[in-house]
Amino acid sequence: MAKIKTDRLDGIRANLFLTGIVSLALTLAACSSAPPPMAIKMYHPVTKQTLDCAARSTSGEYSPVLAKAAEACARQLEIKGFVRQK
């Protein structure tokens, strides 16, 4: 009987350890990914023109919708020969 309880506790500990490792990995992955920029500088190598694709909210907070708008602007300019500045 004592052997069965020990085996069961070892199994529970192993499951908790594995769950902890997976949770830690997911947390680190989420923290390390940066949100898309809400401002992208563009440069046309032929005309030497620079443009900014930017989106801002009145509250100043990050918004995925605004980041997508800036990205869409940048993609449209890339079609016209612009490149992203680093």
C-alpha cells in the first residue's frame, strides 16, 4: 500500500514539474515577442524620399488595430519601391 502511494505521488510531482516547465516556457515566449511597431520609417532609394507610416491613439496606448494600419501603409509603399529604414 505504501509503495502505491509513493508511486502515485511521484507521478503527481512529475506532472506538476512538467506543467511548471511548460508554463515557464510559454511565459518567456510571450514576454520576448515584441508588438508590431505603430510607426515605420520608409525610404525610396531612387528618389531619396522618406515617409513615415504612423498610427496614434488619443490615449497614447498601444493598439493592435493601429499597428496593423501602420503595417498596411508600409506594405503599400513597398509596392511603390520604398524600403523600410532600420
